[in-house]
Amino acid sequence: MDTPQPTAQPPAPDAAAQDLAGFVAAAPTSFHAAAEVACRLSAAGYRELAEGQRWELAPGDRCVIVRDGAAIAFAVPAEPLPAPTLRVLGAHTDSPALKLGPSADFASAGARQIDVEVYGGPLLNSWLDRELCLAGRLVLADGSRALVRTGPIARIPQLAIHLDRQVNDGLALDRQRHLPPVIGLQVPGEDADGVMDLLARAAGVDADRIVGHDVYTIPAQPPEAFGARREFLAAPRLDNLTSVHAGTAAMERVDPAGLDAIAVFAAFDHEEVGSQTRSGAGGPFLADVCERILLALGADRADVLAALSGSVCLSADAGHAVHPNYPERHDPVVRPVLGRGPLLKLNAQQRYATDAVGAGAWAAACARAGVEYQEFVSHNDVPCGSTIGPITAARLGMTTVDVGIALWSMHSAREMCASADVAALNAALAAFVQG
């Protein structure tokens, strides 16, 4: 009898991809992501600043500020610069999801359900038949805030094919009628806990103290490496926690002694809904922080304007690799693929902010990091999405370049990337920040 041979084990994902998986698991919402950025950087020696206090800064300082679901970190060069400039890395913390409504509990056909509102532009079908957690922040009567995350308590069950024989010819979901998740069954004579009771219990607070909430549905399945050689990473929120994670890792490694510009990392909220909020790229957060840094280091208003004009911003957000089943949806000449390095994103209509000067800054960073990169342009007949890049360029007047990791299934409840690209993006962003 032949002796069975042991099955060869595929290699483990590299350290960068494993760390990204941990970051994603710790950041189910933008509020958790901002807190995780601050936690990791505090552990690396950063000092947390309060916006409501006067800042006193000195050469070599490293600091982080959190505003709602956004965070900005910066590192000041160890030696004073005669004409300081800023090297800004931007990303966003939010992802498409379903947001819990203000009066969420209702019942239908013997099922307890919760009312939800679509946030951003998710691939709605990807949220069906998937166990969901609820996560976000609660605001209490005394003004304090609590982060919350439940276990898997919800699901949006899809209608059986027996009741919709044409479903495979084209699934059409009504956003109001077909998306409310089920969280339980009605039991006659039983006064079941409502969703706010469940959230309060998960957060360890009294339900009657909750006066406001920003809570979202979150896929319960954790990130996972897979593939014949485990070369892929599947996870929710890779758009854009890949960039938030890489930016955080870059700031952990930054050395003030080697900086020739003030290094800034801005992780904004609300990119998926237009960025026009107090914690979004269209708001004043980054401009205010940059000005306060320069003023605290002795600059005057004219110096601030001069510094901004000579600064550069790298906007890091996920992009698209050519899909093997839909190659016609991509530009026929520019063909980026998974596993071949991060993307330089270009668009003639300035939906991405990249110009030749910014492209040169990105090429130099990749060369210092020893990273190969790919270019991305949209098919002319497929409308191009946008990023925080054009918003930042317009608000602050900085040279701005759009880059990011390549994905498949972008805006799905579960996206995927190549693990090798995670390490490459981390290295390129670290090289850019350090200069």
C-alpha cells in the first residue's frame, strides 16, 4: 500500500499583510480606525494633542490628534528648517456600509428587524446572506462617547430562487424594502430587548443614557489569507484601510533626525459620501492642523502660505486591477494587475489630482523604497471615481498625487488584494514620508 504523502502547506502571508489583517479587525468603523491610529502611534512614542488647547511644539516632536472618525499625526524635523515645508500623506477611514437609523426597531412577518440607511456606494448584493455585527460610537447624556461593537446579531436573508425565478437574470434590490436586516424573532407575550439595549450591553453603558449614535453594519467574518499560495487577502474595508494602515506604519517608522520637511499623515472620515464634513477632507481639519504646527514653530501667516505652496501631498486610496472576467471594462493599453505593485492613478478630467510633478515625487519615493509601481487610468467609457486628492489640492494648493493599492471587488462587503502589494505600498509610503 502506498504511504500517503503529507500535504504541502502554502506559505504564510507576509508580516505586512498579517498586520493589515489585524488592523482591519481592530477598525470596524471610522471611529475605531482613528482610535487605532492614535493607539499605535502613542505606543510608538507620539504625544496626543487636544484641539481645544494651545500647542507648544519643538524640533523632534511627534504628535497625533483625533477628531471624531479622523486622525492626523505629524513629526517635526529634529533640526530647525530655514524654510519649512510639509510632506503630507492622506487617506480615509470610512467604507461603504449600512447605517443604523435613528428609530431602528420594527417588526414584520414575525421577524424583528432594524431600519438602515445606505452609506456611500456599496455593492448591495454582497451584504446579503452574511452575518453582520453592529459597530460605531454612542454619545451619552453627559457628553461622553463610547465605542461599541457587537457580535454577529444581524443578517439580510435573500429571497429564495423559488420565489423569484428570474433573479439570476438580474438582481434588483429596493434600498428601502429589501435591505433591513433581521435581528431576531418575535415571541408572543415577550418584551424583547431593542437594538439600543443590545448596543448598550455591548458597550457596558445604560441604554437610557444613550442620546445619539453613529452605528453601522459590519461583516462578522474576519480577514483571511487564501489562494493556491495564500497570495490573496480577503477582508472588509480594504478600501481604504490598506492606506490608513500603511500611513500609520510609515509614521511609526519615521525618524525626525532624517526629515527635511514636516511629515504629516491625515486619515479623514466621510470620503465615501463626499468629504464635506468637519472630519472630512473637504473640511478645515488638515488646513487648521498644518497652520497650527507652523505657527507653534514660530512661523507667521506669510510663512504659512509659503510653506503650503512648496508642500506636496500623496493621496493614498485603493484602485482597480484588471478583472480577469471583465477585461473589457478596463483601458485596453494600461493594464495593472494584482501582485505587481501599487498604482499611480491618473485621470485627464482631474478626478485624480496627479500631474507630472506629483508623478515624479511618487517615482522617487518608489525608487528609494525599491518598489515597482503600475499606472492606472479608467476606460474612457467608464466614469472615473474620485478621491481626497483633488479636494486637498484645491483646499491647500499643494502639489498632489493619487496612488493606492489595487483591489478586486471594491465596495463589496468583502474585498480582496494581493498580499505582496500590501508590503510594497507600506514601503513606498514610508519612503515618501521620510523623504
